[in-house]
Amino acid sequence: KRLRSITSLGLRNLTVSEFNFTVHFTLHRNEKTVAFYTSELAENQRSPEWSYLKFPPTTQCLQDFLMRVWITSKENSRLFLEYDVHLDDSLIPDEQKDDSQRSNNTLWLEMFGYQFTDNESMLEIQKNVQFTDTASTTIDKKSKRISLVKSYNKLSILRMMNVIDAIRSENRSSTQCLERLQTFVDVHQDHLSKIKERESRRLRVESLRQQLQSQLIVYEQRFNSYQERQKLFEERKNQLEHNLYQLIHQHEQIDFYINHLNQSKCTLHDLIQVINFRQKNIVHEIYHYIYPIIGDDNDEYSIANVKLPQAEDKTYQTSMTREREKEVEAAIGYCAHFVFIISQFMQIPLRFPIEFYGTSPIKIYDYSLQSGEFALYPSYDMNTFQYGLYLLNRDIGQLMYHCRVGTRPTDYRKTLKNLKDLLEQYFTITNNTNNHRRNGTMVFKLSDKCFKACVQKPGSTLSSSEQKCISQCSDRYMEAWNVVSRSYADRIKREQHRH
């Protein structure tokens, strides 16, 4: 019996003189300690009851404790009763006492479903208790202290004997039932083993089913992830196929552009050859019809039937007549003009530039000198003229070096001889240039037809529409020319095979 076993408690027949009062109790370990539990207040009840008691965990195992009952009214608060409770003693159940035996100010406890109260032998101990009311006044009152002691009687002993007999009979019946059960187990051992084996198989099947279910879930997750990856692969494959198609299309376009560029390159190469041929043809015609250079047996040369002495000739060292000066000036002018035309056609910047403005005096420049302007006529200053003639010979040597004409070293003093060698070795048109002649004929016809069709009003420059028209006309003419050339070549081959 412990304090935690008490489920409810109460008091009976309190002899309280007040009409309006409240009752509560406190529990103490002993007389000198403070209360470890204080109950709720019960108003105007002479037989109060308290249930659902919740004691502190540290005091639930107490067997002996002190209980004090307090009466509180408007005037004061006083200690009414004090009990020494010993739970380890055998208390008398409350139903064993009739109503006549119940006295005033009695305590009852409920434990294990039974109510217990004090026995008939009560020890009344009077004790002076001091307490303080709401007005802080001290009042002396007498308190009743009751001790619950051991109590045995015939009825309780008979009841305990009946309980012991019932326990023994129940024990015997349990033993008999156990023996019958053991006999049944021994008889049906095989059947039980089969049942056990079947149960174990059932458990095994259940575990396998659960394992299979878990693996199925895992496989479903893997399958879903595989489906997602497959979907991503398909999308990537479609994207790659689309990119491949675009690359193939771009490759075809690039091939088309390359073929077009190759055709344009071939056409440009042919045009360059035609232009070179035309330039050589023009220079050759100028050489034959405008500025012919003729040499005699005395190693003297003339240009356009005007004789020009060599640079080391004594003519330049003595005074010349007016007619001789005019003749030398004209020959030098023809030679300088011809050199200027050749450099412009070949797009070669001369090291010593020539300034040619028609009837005005021809000048040549050497920018390495401070006064680098030299006139190419002897009547101005003979020294200046001789240095200008030297610079003109150097320009002719530059053209010969560029065209890889002449021997090494070259005598730059022979002006007309060097110029004649350059013209005859580089600009001469032989009989083996039929292709160039055909190309030249093509250029002439192309220029004639396209310029007549596109340039309605000739001017100093071509407009954008005229340039576009000439470009398109040239392309169409070249395509037609190539078709005709291939057809003509195929026809010649067929004629050769036939013969």
C-alpha cells in the first residue's frame, strides 16, 4: 500500500459550527515539514470527497504521512483535524461497519476499488495549534488527531481463507488444463509440426511477396527512369538529325558556292589572261605603229624616226644647235612617254616617277635628294638633263628586272637598246597565241555588246545600275561562250574519231 494507490478520500459528519465555510486538506511528511500536497476547496460540505488525486512523483511511495483538515470562514481560518495515516497496516474495509458505528469526523480512503476507514479504537490527542486568519489574528483551537492502526476480525479472516481456497482451486484447474494441453501437444506433434511448417512457409511466402513487391517498385522506378532517358535520347537524336540535315544543306550550299567561285575563278583567270594579252597587244601596237625603235649597224638607235644618242655620247658634253636640242628633247620625250605607258599597263610604280603632261616639259623625280626635280630637255641645264637621263635609264632597268628581260649585269646607259629588248622579249606576240587572240576577240565583242546595251549615256563614271547591268551581261555572255566552246570542242572530237 502506497500513497499512489489512493484514488479518492473523504470525511464524514464534520462537526463544524459555521454555516458558510470551505474545507480543504494538506499532506505532510511529518509534523515539522511543509505541505507537499494541497487539495481543492469544498464549500459548505460536511461530508466532502476528493477524487482524481495527483500526488508529486517524489511522494507517491509514501506509506506514512500526516493529513491536516482546514476550515475557512469569513472570520478566520483554523486547523480542524489532524490524522496520522499508516498505509502499511491492515485497515478495515468500510462496508464491514454499519451506519451506527460511523462516528463524527471520520476519514475514509479508497484503494484497490475498496473503501477503508479507521477502527473503533481512536486516540484523541489534544494539541494546541496556532494559525493566522485574514485579519492576521492568532486563535487557539483544539485539533483531533486520529491514528489508523491494525484491525483484524473474524469476518476478515474468513474472507481471506475463502480467497486462499479460491486461489488454490484455480491453481489446480490451471495445472490440469496445462496437463491436458501438454497431452494434446504430444499426441498431435506431427500435425503441429506440419502446422508450424505451413505457417513458416506462409511467413516465407509473405516475406517473399513483400520482397517481390519492393523489387517491383524498384524496377518500376528504373523503368520510368529508363523511359525518361529513352525519351531524352529520342529528342537528342531528332535534334542531331535536324542538325545533320542543316549541315548537309549548308554543305550543299557551300559546294554550290565553291563551284560558283571556281567558275568565277576560272573566268577571272581567263579575263586576266585576256587583259594581259590585250595589254601586250596594245604595247606591241604602240611599239610598231607609234614609237618604233630602229637600230643600225653603228649601234645607234632612233625612236619614231628620231635619233637618240647613248648616254656616254660626246654630244651631251658639247654645245648643241637648236635643232639638235629639239631632236634630242623629242626622242627623250617619246622614250619617257613609252616607259610611263608600260608602267601604267603593268601597274608597276616607278622608283623615279615621271611627270608627263603632253606639250609641257617632261620631268622625272628623285625624292631621295632635296631638290629632286629634273627636266628631260637639254636646253635647260645639261647637268640636270644628264642626271634625269640617268634616272630614266634606271626606270627602264626596273621594268626589265620585273619582266626578267636582259642579261646580268645590264648596261643602263643604252637607253633605246634596253627599251627595244624589253619590248621584243616580253611584249612580242607570236603565232602560238591563238587562244589569247580568241580571248581578245571575246573581250572586244563582250565590251562592244555589253556597253552598247547598258551604257546609254556615256560619262566620266558608271552608275550603280549600269555597273550591275554590265556585270549581268558579262556573266551571261561568258556562260554562252563556255557552252559554245564546249560544243565546238565535242564536235571536233567526234570528227576526229570519225576519220
